[in-house]
Amino acid sequence: MSLVGMKDLLSRAEKGKYAVGSFSIANMEMIMGAIKAGEELKSPMILQIAEVRLNHTPLCLIGPMMIAAAKNAKVPVSVHLDHGITIERIKEALEIGFTSVMIDGSKHTLKENMKLTKEVISEAKKYNADVEAEIGRVGGSEDGSENLSALCTGVNEAKEFYAQTSVDALAVAIGNAHGVYLEKPELNFDILDKINKSVEVPLVLHGGTGISEDDFRKCISLGIRKINIATATFASVEENVRRLYEQSQKVDYFELHQAEIEGAYLNVKRHMLIFGSQNKA
Ligand code: 13P
């Protein structure tokens, strides 16, 4: 039984100077693969799903499954709503038992973003759940439906936002983007360093797919404590399934099921090793 809060996982990561992977999942097989990697490496982890993905994967089905998987895991697992947009969905996730929610107010003005974040914090408090917010703007979009240009987080904005909200985790925009990077990402470590020195809140890096191992390590050394990975895991599942079909014409359903689990497992494990979260459970 190890469903735990995100804040707790991130404060332990801060003490140990590593990052916790927040892995997007879309079905039971991906949940099983992610948990398998965490248990094998004795790594804490966050299972997450973004609001836009709920069109494919209904929250009322996947949510209770994520919670059950966390409770049955041999390692600490947090269950998180990624990129929450509407208060209705956020409340639904909290009601199911998610231990944290993100409110993505990054499209709004700083003032509106703070107001929205405070509203979500007071809702989450009723469930003893934690809240992540985002300022600046991470490029692309979670499901590729929009191509938003990135806007770097301002240091003063971050200070003001945290002073006003005391949010539990803060996603920063430092040149990172969701989905596949068309060009090599150029992260602004100088801004990250300044934000890290100015606000005492665990920082979150979105758009993990395509960031190099060196850049991940540098981000972790500059205060990133939660790293979101989505596209790379979906791609790993798809590749693993494709490999199975290339090897044989006729595939049994349960081989397909196993290939999906393995695809998720391989990518989650690779990232946990980079993030330094192994043996931290
Ligand atoms: P990627 O799809 O680039 O890994 O981004 C994941 C993410 O940030 C989810 O919020």
C-alpha cells in the first residue's frame, strides 16, 4: 500500500538532489509497465494523465485504476492530473483520490493564473491533495493540437506567483516544449538557476521527450525535482508493438498486451536511471 502525496515525494527528492519522473499513461498496460520499472529500480514515481487525454481514456475508468496500482505498488507512487484546465475535471480527479492536480493557467495573465491557482489550492485542500501550477509557457501542447510558442518564465513573476499562492510545485518554461522537438532544445539554464535561487518551491520540467541526458542532469542540479515524460513512452510502446508484428505475422492478443507493458517499462526505466531516483523508494 503506497499511494503517497506529490509534495512528500518532491521534498525527499530535494534532500537527495534527484528528480522524480512523472510518467503519462493511457491504459492499464502502460500503468503496469511503469510500476514494474519503479519496483525493479526501487524508485518512487508519479503516474499522471493530462486532461486533454481523457477524450481517449475516460477519467472514471483510468483514475480508479491508477489509484489501485499505486496502492498495490511496492514503491511510493503519487497519482497526478496533468495539465488540468477545468475546475470540473480537477474536482472529479480529486474525488477519485488523485494525490495532486496541476492547474495550467499559463495561457492567462499572471494575475488570472494566480487567482485560478488559489481557487484550485483551496479545492485540493479539502482532499489533502497537492497542486502544481505553470508560469511562462512551455511550447507545443500536450496532445499536439496546438503549436504554442514558448515563453520563458520570468524570475520576478516566479517570485510573485509563489509569494501569492505558496503552490506545492511550479512548472517553469525555459525553452522546453511538449512533443517531439523539431530542433535540438536550447534550455535556458541561467533563468532556471535564478528561479531556483529565488523561490523555495520544487520546480517541474515539462516536455521531457527529446531532452538529452546531460541537460536532464544539469536541470536536476539546478532544482528540477519533477520531470514529465509522455511522448517518449507512447513511442516506446508503439515501437515495441511494431517490433512484435515485424517478428511474426500472427500475434496472440496476450503477446500484444505484454509488448505494451514492456514498451512502457523500457522507457520509464531508462528515465528513472537518468533522473537518479533508483533506490530512493
Ligand atoms: P513530452 O510529451 O514532451 O514528454 O512532455 C510531457 C509533458 O510535459 C506532459 O505534461
